[in-house]
Amino acid sequence: EIATRSATFSMDTTGGSAIVMAAIMALHRRKKTGKGQLIDLAMGQTILAGLGEAFMDYTMNGRVQESLGNRLPAAIQGCYRCKGEDAWIVITLFDDGDWEAFCKVLGNPAWTKEAKFADAPGRRRNQDELDRNVEQWTSGRDKYEAMHLLQKAGIAAGPVLSEKDCYEDPHVLARDFFKEISQQWCGTHRYPGFAWRFSRTPQEVKLPPPGLGEHNEHVYKKILGKTDEQYAELEKEEHIGDVYGPNIM
């Protein structure tokens, strides 16, 4: 991953998106010309296109950007400890309207009226101190309680969810996101389901997560058209297999 002051990008994400777009363009050209082509893609290069601000800052100002962690350059944002063990909430204040609403939710404590917090530039310059004051408020409240209070006031806020929290989240449960699936190697568990729904096309899980090499024969023989002899040779060369190496598990 590459992090800048403005954002963090994952090469898994940019690389995956880029290869899909490249493949579509290559297929489009093949449709027009009848000729295919090799796509030579470096994941590291796909991520650089998303770092325009950092490159401009360097070429114009000679400045190398540093990570802002949980912060944003154009807003007040932070991840604050809440009541309970390892409980956190993320809060973002985009403008003066958000700041005024936020102060009202907190009960307009004296520190919110200090001159150094009177405008957005001042709040950004003094965000370390501001964060300490905010955490005094969040640390005494359950993360969901704080979320509801802030969201009711129109403030962008959300709890940091653990795996347990995700499984128990009312919104996720109401959307029937997790699907119960049985697999011969590890039994029955709830797995992440579909990220979206279609209005007219029902979605269902037809197969459990595959085991190592479980579908080798189908892919190589039915889809790729390999003969039994060719398939056996691939197994012999250890190009494919269905047994984990001794150093695994």
C-alpha cells in the first residue's frame, strides 16, 4: 500500500480495476481487428495515477507529503476512544455548520468557544488539542450511543466495528447479508454474502467456498479442453494439485 496525506490506496484495488479496464479495451480492439494482444500491467504503476496531489505538491513546492493517519486535509476527522474495551468511533466535521452542530451535541463546553477553534484553519492548526477534548466526551459514552447522538444532528459519525460487531449489526442483519453455508472441510458457518441486490434477479449461494484444487478437473478438462493425459502430466509436474505442502497448516 501507498499512503499520502490525502488518502491511502491499495494496489489490490487499483490493480484489479485497471486490469478489468485494460481487458475490456483489448477485447474491444479484438472485436474490431480480430487480433488479440498481451496486457503487461504493473500493479505499482496503477496506484500512482491516484496520487496527483502528492506529485503536484512535490513538483511545485518540493515538499514530500507525510501520512495524516486518521485525518483529512480538508476536514476535521479522527478516530476517538469510546467507553468499553477497544471501542472507537470515527467522526468527520466538514464545515462550520458541522462544527456548530457538534458543539451543540457536546453541550457547548467552554473549550469550544476558545478563539483558536473559532474557524476551520484554527481547528486544523490545533487539532491535536481538539482531539484530546473530543475524546474526553467520547470516552464516557458507548460508541453506538455517540453515533446516534451525532448522526441525529447531521454529523458524519460511525463506530469502528469488530468481526463480532459486524455479525450482530442490526442494519446488516436486516439486509440478510451473511449467508449460512456448509462445507465438508470446515463445517457450517456464516459467510459474507452479496454486496448488492437486484430488483428483479434473485441471488442465491449455489456452492460453498471451494477446497484447494477441488474444481481442477472441471476447469482443465471441461473449460480448457485438456485431455486426461495432459491433465495427468500437469499433476506430475506439480503445476496443479489438491494437496497442501508440508509447510502449510
